[in-house]
Amino acid sequence: MNRLLLALTLLCALAAGPARAEIEPGDLTLTVTPERNGNADPFAREMVLLRIHGVYKQQILLEEVVQPTLANFSWTQLGRDIWSRTKLPDGQSAIAFDRVIAIFPHHAGDFTLDPFVHRLTLSDAGVRKVVDVRSAPISLPVATWKGAGGPDAKEPWWLPARDVSITDSWSPDPETLKVGESARRIVTVEAQGMVAEGLPPRPVMRTRGILTFAGPVNRETIITPQGPVARATYQWDVKPAIDEIIPLNAITISWFDTVSRTMREAEIPARQIGGGLPDREGEAPRAAFASPYAIAAAGLAAFGLGLALLGYGVGGGARLRLGAPSRRALRRAAAAGDATAFRSALGQGLQAEPGLAPIWQGQPETATALAALDRAVYAPGGSPAPDLRRLAARLSRPVRQRGGAPESDPLKPLDGVPAPP
């Protein structure tokens, strides 16, 4: 059925042009172009895009791409095949075919990719004819890594990408936790120029005095015109087991910049559990802790200030709030007047704190503004956006969840009981 639809589509696309009497040299061409990162030979497990492009002047009834075995490589197709009409330099009309494949070499060496074959069933002067259109073979050397680490080392994880970004969100803020209370931490890692299977496993988050329970890991590959973007979301429930301020160290993720061809580092920031700080927005992570007595005193003072400012402990219900990274993202999008970015940041924030949505829907002014935001982003032809700055300020405020306690979400333990002192 799919091939019948393709045949009908291609015949309709060429119906406006005259049928060619016979196949001539140059009527059918197929090229495969490797897209090397930084115009350099790739390393093992580094992605190389193969852009397959065909230009056909003849009427096509059926088609099939016969791919070489690609020994010594893993591969995946990115998106669907694209058929379109194109104009040639001489003004003639033709059919264009495009497919993108990502390949990943298993190890270093000098390799040659055999030709791809596009098997076409054509109408040649009213007669069906099967023609194999071949691309040229491709020489693809894979470089050997020199120095520590690299694609063959067990640690650190080999992560080749054009860019890597990390988003860290907590709900509630970890500084507000007491013994027995829990917070959910969600870390999202995005890497441009690779697929989700290449992202590292969930980092181990373990330190003295806390219990951690690991949630699911969600991975997805987003196809963009510039290539794939890999995204992994890691989740933990964190609970302090001792009545002290607990420093949670930063977690470093090493990655190889495929553009500059250098090693870089991305960081899941350090945080502090307990101590009662009301908000650390804009504050640099604390890498070291001086006198524990001074910190404890400062933490208690800040906790008291937080109670006074936020009204924490007044009234019933759990305190809910968007995480600090989400609040910052909302303010940036509002300052830029970008409703789409604002809606995207809001969606990510609600993934971490879904209990906010029903509360906001119960606030008439907030619900009206959110509905206007959705119309501005999703309605055909667009719609005026609400006051994004005012909406960002409203959505950034802490709110209380009335009624019963939120439904628990038990997660399987990963990191076990707290380490002994």
C-alpha cells in the first residue's frame, strides 16, 4: 500500500511535465556525502551523518534503497525519507530524494563504505524498467584516540557531541528539608549531534547522611534540521537522614567537543541539603564548607528569615513552587518576549512539579493568562500573548496545596542507605 501511494504521488508530481522518451546519462544520480564533525576524521563511537541525495528526471513508479552492510559501524535512520520537486540548473524539473543516516564506527581504522543502491522502477517510453542507481564508494578513516580516557576507556563515559547542557531542578528547594522530608531532583542532559542511546547512565548521587531513591530514566532523540538532539532525564527522591547541613557535591560529566575537537566538562551543580536557606537563585554553588558551626548558625538564621518571608509553616497543605532553573527560564523568555520559549520552560517546570497545574487552574486570573499563552503558541495564525513578565512573576510564587497530602510516588532504591559517619 505504501509503495502504491508513493507511485501515485510521484506520478502526480511529474504529470505536468512531458514524459521522457528514454533514459539518458545524468537523468538518474545518487550521491552519499559524509558530514564529518569539524571536518576531521571521527573517533570511535562518534556520530557521522550520511546525507543521501538522489535527483531523478524520469517518472518513478516504485523505489527501494538497498543499503550496504556497513560492517564495523552501527547506524540509525534519522527521520523519514523526503521527496520533493526541484529545478535543475538548465531549468528542467526533477524529483529529489533525501535520506539522512547516522553511523557510529565501532573502532579505529581505515574503512570504505560500499555504494548505496537506489532501485527504481521507471516508466521508460511507456515500458516499466528496473534500474539500479549507485552512489560512489566512500573512504572513511576513523582516528585513534591518544591520551587518557577516550572511546575505549571504561571511565569516564565517552560522550562526543557538538554541545552539552544540563538543567537541574529540585522540588522543594533542598535547603528547606528537615529529617524525614523528601525532595525530588530532576536532572536533564541534552547533547547536540548525537542520539539518546549515547548519553551516559544515571549518575550516582551518594553522600553521607542522605537516602536516595532512583526514579526512571527517560531518553529521547529529537530530530532537527541541524541534526539530532539527545535528551536524557534522570530523577531521584532525596531524603536527609541526619539533622545536619549536608553538602551535596557537584557531579562532573566529561564530554568531547566534536567541533573544537577538545575535551570539555559539564556540571550538575553542588547543592546544600538542610539549613533553611529561602532561595539560592543567582548564587554560585558552594564548593567547600568552612566551619560547620558557623554554617549551622548561618543556616538557622537564614531558615528563620525564610519562614518570615515565605510564610512557611502558616496554614495547612504542602508548599509547592517551580524549581529555580524553571523560574529563571521563565524570566528570560518573558524578557525576550518569546511566548514559545516561555511555554516550553513552563512545561519542563511542570514535569518536576505537576501538582502546580490544578492549583493554577483554580486561580481565575492565572488560568485566564495560561489559556491566552496556549492560544498564542498553538492557535492557527497565532493570538496575542499575555503579559509574560507579570505571568512569570505570578507563576514563580510559592503556593500551598490544600486538602490531603499528595499521592506518593514510590521509587525503587538505587543508592541505598546513608553512608556511616
